[in-house]
Amino acid sequence: MPPASAEITLRTFIGGVGGYGGMAAAIHFKELIAMKIRGIFLDREKSTEKSVTIAVPLPEKVIIPMTQCKGQECTPVVKQGEWVFAGTKIGDGSRMAPIHSSVSGRVAEIRNMYDSWGNECSAVVIEADSEQKTAPSSIPSCTDRTSFIDAVRASGCITLDGTAQDTAALLEKAHDADTLIVNGTESQQYITNDLRCMMDNADDILSGIRLIMQYMGIQKTVIALSADFKDAVSAMEKLAQGNEGISVMPLRADHPNGAEPVLVNNVTGRQIHHGETAADQKVLVLDTSTVAFIGEYFRTGMPMIKRRITVDGDLVRTPCSVEIPIGMPISEVLAFADTNLEAAEKLIIGGLMNGRTITDPELPMCKGDNALLVFMKPIEAGKGRLRDGEDSTACIRCGRCVEACPMGLMPLKIEKAFDKKRLSDLKRLRPDICISCGNCSYVCPAKRDLTNKVIAAAGYLDRRERD
Ligand code: SF4
Ligand code: SF4
């Protein structure tokens, strides 16, 4: 481990798009040593880490937006009044992850709505018949990489770590990968999906890894997880035992140790350069839940119609890890966890560091939503970055935001340059390589909303450069 002073000398000079997963960046080191990129240690509050996952009772209806996968919108392929099984395809598009019904029942309506990201989209509303009859399914049979990727696409698989990426597209990009990183780091507070997956679904993780290694021609797999997940480390070491090419790497429990540039660097020592993704460094990164889903799909033939989520927060009386059907209204998931929704001031989908707040609890849960967090009090500094901004004070130039940034950015300077619309400064300060990890806002004693400012600055820079 290099000395702390060396770690703080990280500076990023060039990069690509922002975003937590699939982001591109180049990291140049003032001191070129095989150093680990460090973030910050969060107060984890993972109260559901020992909770066995429970399947919630089926809702009376599901609302399934056609925007389940980042950047893609499927077209409904069913009509109002049609009867569907759990697993019937209801949405599709050219070379997209299709969408399947999560319940058996009748298509009550196809309508327009705004999804929880604020995107206008069409949605299929299905009234469940409570019989939960499943569509005839067959175990996919593959002969090569192409048929494997086609099968993964047909399953409707998107990444389950909150990034909602098209898994088949990631596999295609990683056609010459030599290393698979199974990402079980899950560094944000509260969320325990990957942790529970490693404890409850180790067999499916192993099957998924073997399938990916076999069909993608990958010789080496590293299961990377936070070192403080001690039970999961033991479970994964047991899984790896006797399986050639599979190893386990416990990492410092820093946030964001699972962000792609950080993870790839810390596991392989390879640096992701300007405009690249992990695939360009011959690395395929998939979270444990997605790998387990692939294993399960090739065991059962059932497409992605459900997922595990964490429900937690100070207004949730029974914090839990639950398996929900895709399209279940948020209010019903929260009712299952005995949540005092009336008192809620913050309803968050995803984590405290890079999730999003919503106001309508009747919105449905989507494939990419990994947590529901509900709080009475606005989130204070020290709990996350999704807090109200009105109590922020002037910057005291303490430098904590700079030290906490895993990408070596200077959030305080970016904020200033953005406020004054200083384009040349923004070009130099590179907000476009921000990975939206939330660390800068989290550590700021003045409670400045730095992350959103940096994201906004990146958008401004992009627009101006395209003009
Ligand atoms: S600027 Fe803030 S949100 Fe962006 S990478 Fe740095 S610490 Fe994370
Ligand atoms: S952490 Fe906050 S107060 Fe400290 S330098 Fe950064 S913006 Fe200023």
C-alpha cells in the first residue's frame, strides 16, 4: 500500500463521459507506481446484511415502463386485453434487452407515463390474476460466444447494480477480454443486494462465472469485494476453492471502490484511458447479482422478471432485503416493510451517494432499481449527498473535497468556474471525468452540493464544446 501522501497526488488530465458505471476516464499518476486509488470510508449502516431475502406477496397490478435499460426504450408488443404469463415478452426493440411480464394476468392498459428518471415513456399495465402461471421456457443452449450473447440478450438481462446497462452489449464490447471482475464491492450505505447475493446465491454466481468464462474465452476471474464483508469473503473463497482461474480479492471498504476506473485499476493495475471503458483494457466488469442472474437463467430459462432490493431508512420499521416483481408500485413495497410513508421527507431510489430522490410513491420499481430508502429528516452531512442544499455555507477551503475525489478532481474549483461560466477553466478542470460518486458532497463541512454542480458543469462544458 503506498503512503497516503502519494495517493493524494493523483490527478486526472483527460477523460470521457460521466456516470457511475461504464464511464471512461484516463488516470495519469504523478508518481507512477502500482498504487491503489482510494476513496472515503462511509458509515455503512448495512442493517440488512444478515437479512435473508424474502419474496414479497404479488401485487394486484404491475406497471412496467418500456425504459428498463439505460438509453433504450422498447416498444410494447402486447395489446390491451391480452392475457400474459409471467415471463411473456411484452416489450422489444432492435438489439435491445427485451422486457417481460413479471406476473400472469391481463394487459389492462398501455399508456404514457414519466418513469422515475423523469423520462416520458410508454408503459404496460398488467392486472395480476394471482395464479402466477409461467410462460413455457426452455434452457438456452449455446455453442459459441455469439449464441451466448444472444441468449443473454433474450433474457432481458440488464446490470443489477443500479447502473441498468444492457448486459449483452457489455459482453459484445468485451469480446477480447482476458479478465472478468465480479464486482461485489457495494460501498454505499444501506444497500446489501450483492452482499446477500454472495451469501444466498453462491451456486448461481459460480455457474454464471463458468458460463461467461467458457463462452467469452476468459481465463481469469477475480471476485472483488469489500474486505469488511467477512462472511461473504469466506463464502466466495469457498466458491473459488478448486475452481481454476477464479480468485477472490478483498479490497479496502472505500467508496467508490466499485466504480469501474477505480475497480479495474485496483484489481488489475490497468488504467482506463481517454474515451475507453473497461473492455478496452480487456476487462469485463459485472456485478455479482447480474452474474448470478445469468447462472439462474441458464438453469431455469426464466427471463429477468424480478430482482432483489434493499428497503431501509429511518422510517422503515422493518428494514429488509426483498425480492420484488418488476413493475411493483413503490408504495406497496414500502407497505410490506411497514414504512411510515406519511412522515417521509426523502424517498430515494438507489444509494445515498448516487441515487435519486422521487416524490411519487406510486411509481413502479424497475430492473435497475437496487434500493428504496426512506427518511424523515433531510439527510445531514455525514449521511450522504442527497440532502437539501439550503443550509449550505461558504467554502472554507479545507480541501477535503479534493482529497476525497477518486478521480483527482478539484470540485471546489469546478463549482466556482461553473458559477462564473469560465469555459477555459472548466476545460482545464475536467468535470467530464466525474464518476458521480458523491464523495465531494459527502465530506464537505459547508454542505455544498458539489456533486450536482460538477455534473452540471460537465453538461455545460459538453454543450458549449458542441456549439
Ligand atoms: S467530483 Fe465529486 S462526485 Fe465527481 S468523482 Fe470527484 S468526488 Fe466523485
Ligand atoms: S470540502 Fe467544501 S468547504 Fe472544503 S474546500 Fe471543498 S467545497 Fe470548500
